[in-house]
Amino acid sequence: MLHNLSQEFTTPILCINQVTDVFNQSANSLNSSSSSVCPALGLAWANQVTVRLMMRRLQGKVFLGDQSSALRRLEVVFAPHLARNGRDIGVWREGLRAVLDSD
């Protein structure tokens, strides 16, 4: 139904499926290879998408004017038309914005 509505009105539909994450305590790092992600809405919702993005909270803060945000990593997990890559971002009042490298 959501795919049909998206095509009929030529607009993207964003569905957020929160996940639970269980970290492997034997690993020193908290990366995707040491965790098990399970979608809260189940596998049916997890597999009915055309693009899947994953946003993770990282250590550190970023600043933009008078705003601050926890540093996050936004990654393309699945998209038939996009390269699988990621970008560090901040979450601001006006939305998501990439964090520029200080190099």
C-alpha cells in the first residue's frame, strides 16, 4: 500500500523501524561486526523497503552556531541505485547535515 501511494503521488515515504542492538561483550569495539541488530517491527517491515539507511551514535559532539549534536554516522545499507558508503552527520533543528572534515 505504501509503495502504491508513493507512486500515485510521486513522493517518497519514510518508514522508521527502530532496532534493538545486542553488543558482543567479548569485542573491544562497538561496531557492526560485534553486534546483532533486530528490527522492532519484524522482518516483514525490514524487507519491504527500496532504500535502507542505518544511523549510529558515535562518541563526541559537533557544533553549529548555538546548537550542539551528538556525532552520528549515516550509512547506506541497501539501495539499488546508491553506492554503499557512509558519512558523519549532526542532527540540527533544520534536519541532518554532514560534518565537514577539519583537515
